[in-house]
Amino acid sequence: MLESKDIQKIIPHRYPFLLVDRIIQLEEGKSAVGIKNVSSNEPFFLGHFPNYPVMPGVLIMEALAQVGAVVLLKMPEFTGRIPLFAGMDKVKFRRQVIPGDQLRLEVELIKLKGPMGVAQGKAYVGDQLAAEGTLKFAVGPKAE
């Protein structure tokens, strides 16, 4: 299991944009499962329907991409590099995510060719699918 401080050693994201609290399962270069506890204190809730807070779908997809970045950057050839989001396909939002929810973020790497790749991501709240989609990414230069 990786805690927030461990995740920050792998990917360059920081508060308020680090959207993964823990990695509870990791198979380097293949898949991972992460957890995001959705709190009413999240900065995006200040402007995204303040009287009816709903986590923006694009941030759910970003959280999935960050779990995918951990899978990728744990590979020796990509350690210390910058993960870049290159696109999303077949994205579907199935359930609203609200304060108090816990997102279970499941990502599987399905294709990797050089510094480009594709992953499948699914976000769950309990046993309900909240969002899913295909994530495309590139591995950029070394982080400074």
C-alpha cells in the first residue's frame, strides 16, 4: 500500500491537484487500485454547484489518470518522468460523486508502445460504477 507521501515520490502532482489518497493495490507496469476520499473541503466544490456539490467528472478522470501514472512511473524506464494526459475516449459518467463518497479508482494498462500508452479506468463508489473511460497518455521528460 502506498500512502500520499509515497505517491508524491512517484508522481509530480501536489495539493490541491493530487487527487489520490492511497494506492491499495499495485502491479507495476500492469494495474493499480487507488482510493480518493471525497471531502466537502475540496477546493472545486466552492465553485461547482456550491449548494449542490458534485465532483466534476473531468476530475474523476484525472484521478484515474493519476493512478495510471503511478502504474507507469513505477516502471524503471519511466521513473522520475512527467506523465502527460493525451486524451480520453468512451468516457461515461454513471453516478454523481458527492462529499462523503469514497472513490475506488481501478486502472489497467492495456497498451504501451515507447512513451505512449492506453489504459482502461473505472471509478466506483461502493459497488456502483461512477465513471469509466479509456485514458491515453504520453511520458514526458524527467521531472525537475
